[in-house]
Amino acid sequence: MFKLHTIVWMVVTSLVPAFQSRAADKPNVLFIAIDDLNHWVGHLGRNPQTRTPHIDRLAEMGVTFTRANCAAPVCNPSRAALMSGMRPGTTGVYDNGQDWKPVIGKDKTLTTQFLNAGYNVFGAGKIYHGSAHRDGEWTEYFDKSGGSKLTLHPSAKDDGVGGIKFGPLSNPDEDMPDYKVVSYGLEKLRAEHDKPFFLAIGIVKPHMPFSVPKKYFDMFPLETIELPPYREDDLSDVPPSGLKMARPEGDHAQMLKSGRWKEAVQGYLATIAFCDAQVGRLINGLNDSEYRDNTVVVLWGDHGWHLGEKHHWRKFALWEEAARTPLIWLAPGLTKAGGVCERPVDHMTIYTTLCDLAGIPIPAHVEGPSIRSLLANPNAVWDQPAVTTFHRYNHSFRSETWRYIQYADGGEELYDHNADPYEWENLADDSQFTSVKAGLSKWTPKKNVAELPRTQGDKGAGKKQRKVASEERQ
Ligand SMILES: [Ca+2]
């Protein structure tokens, strides 16, 4: 009745433990986390000066999300939320300095799900804030990327303006920690694997200091640099809670006084270009590997960055510049090249979607829907806004047309992105938009637990924001 090769196959499969035969069918995952990269990537069109050919190439290979927003506009809570599947209001991790480890069990994290499903889980660089990682959640973690002494190039005047640090380096690319982290990833892509792998590569640049080898600065001559669009009176219609986040008397006042705003923009563009080169090395490594056709790729930035828009610098706010990030997916057999998805999604979708694509059960604690339907068809129906939280009870809701911000003290902002992509005119008090606000506020996260105490060294966006500089330097 059975042909011989069928019988042999039946015997062999009966001897192999079930989890292995299932694991063998699973896709690999290349998970690329980028620190402080805002929407200044070429294909998103926000800043025509930026040069990101490799990130744009990855976008062209899969689906890019043009309205992706982080769960929290700060490194630590953004990453804790993404990696745990739980929003800031569920864990109490709202800012830097709040330790996620006591409130997020090892059983809850994304990497644990992949380990339990039979994957090898490799990590390198900055996946969690401060590159924190726990034993038992990774097969192997590469954290030896330091060691080279980085030196400002003699052409640098100094290391920047106050807490905003920038200046070219004398070093070659190979001295940069990110270069070594990517090299680790390339080794894994060249290796033979007896199990599917989950490879998490955390690139720290363009995080401050905006200091990378001088050749990247030379790509952006200072005389060609243009400031991002901004309005002098932009804060006049922003409520007090928003003003507190903008802190125009801080970095921005200092930057204006220095007359060096364009130099800071140049430094950020240069540092993005360096980051892009590292992403290019990874994409080339994947394309040259035997895993190119069975590896899911997701590239995400942990939050955005202001460079003077709304008189604000850094993240720590709920506007477009701070909340929007690049998000690119490549899923062989599912995504089609050149996909552009304009649906608003936030980073709470990443955990769920990775489990979904790998056929791993989605744990009950995980918040956020899978975007498999959008990967298959970027125009598929989607009824949810992207939600971003910064400190307790402050939420931003981004739909295809609107950004609506609710602050804990009742302050509100509403921007019409069809008419006002830079969020200059706050429409929250206009009664004709009452129903727009009501529709979006339905998506307010239900849990808004108290903030965890600050137990770690850096101060996040607290009163001593200047001290963030030390955190920014890591
Ligand atoms: Ca305004």
C-alpha cells in the first residue's frame, strides 16, 4: 500500500520529538532594534536631506508602515512594553530609571516564547534600555562591543551644545560598538543552525552623542543643512502639560543662544547615515545567507526625536516627532515587495505578530493585535489608532487623519494631519471635532497603574533633565 520512501519517512518522523519537527518548519527571525531613530528615513519623506539607502532598500523588499508609533516615547518603557507585550500602564514602567525586571516575569518576554518554541535566541547590543538582559531568556547574548577609544576629530569645535552632544570622530567604522554588534549578527547569519533562530540586533546610533566617523559628517556639508519646519508661535495653543514636556527654556534656548542648531541637525543626519550603513551590512548578510527565504525581518525604532520642532529637543513628548518611528516588516511568502501600509499601528503589535508568523501561541498577557492581515494586504481594514503613553494618564492616539493627545490634567491637543502634518494648529477646543475626540478616546488603555519608583541612575524626563545627558551618552 505504501511506497518504500513513504514508510521510511513515517518511521523517521515517529522517532523525532514532536517539538523538533515543528520547529524545523518555523521561520527564522531577524529583529533589528534602532535607538532614537525618528522618521528621518528617506522613504518616509519627512526630511529630504536624510540618506538611508539601506533602510529604504529593506522597505522596498517588504512592507513599511508610514504611521507607526511607539508605545512610549522613551527608551526604557518603549522597549519594556515591546518586549513584554504589556503597555506602560499595565506594568508601571513609564520612564527611564524605572526597573522593568521586578514587574515583568521571565515567562512574559518575547524571547522566552521563542526559546520555549525550540528556537535559538541570540541577542546583541541594545535591545532593552542599558542593554540589560537576563539569563534564561537568551541562548547567547553578545555584550562585548566596547573597548575602542573613540576620539573627536580635530575639526570638531567641541562635543556639542549643553546636553545635545555632536561632533565627528577620528575613528574608523570598525571601532564603533554598533559595527561589532552587527558583525556578531553576520557571524550568526553565516553559521549553520540546527534549530530556527531568533536574532536580535540592537543598534545604538543615532542615539546621542551624534558622533560617528567624519566621513558621515562630510556627506552633509553644513552650508547645505536646512532646519526642520517649525513655527515660532507653535506653543501658543499647547496646554500647560504639553509646555512642560516641551521645556523651551531648556535645550532649545541654549541651542538658539549658541547659533549651532544646524550643526546639531548635521550631526543627527550623519549619525543616521552611519546607522543606515550598519543596517545595510545586516541586509547584505541576510541576502547572502542560506536563510534569506525563510527569515522574517522586523526593523523598528524605539521612538522619535525632536530637533527644535515645538521648541523641543529629544523624545519625552507625545507629538509626531517623538512618537512616530520607522517600522518595516519582511515576511517571506506573506509580504509583497514595495508594500506601503498607511494604517496606524503601534509597537504593541510586534510581539503578537512575531508569535503569529512563527506559529507560536500568543500568551494571554500580551496586549496588541497581530498585523498579519496588513502584511498580507497593506490596504486591509484596520479600525484602531496607534496609542502612545508618556507618564501616567497621558496618551496620544494617532489615526490615519488625526493625532489626539489627552493629558492627565485634562489638557488636550488635536491635529488634522491632512491639513497640518507638523501639528501646528491645535483643534481640540473646536466643538465640531467633539465626536473625533470621543471616537479616539475609546482606545484609552484600561490599565493605568501607578508609576514604579525611580531606582536606577538616570532621571528620564524628570526635573533634572540636564542629567539625562549621562544616560544619553551610553
Ligand atoms: Ca501649535
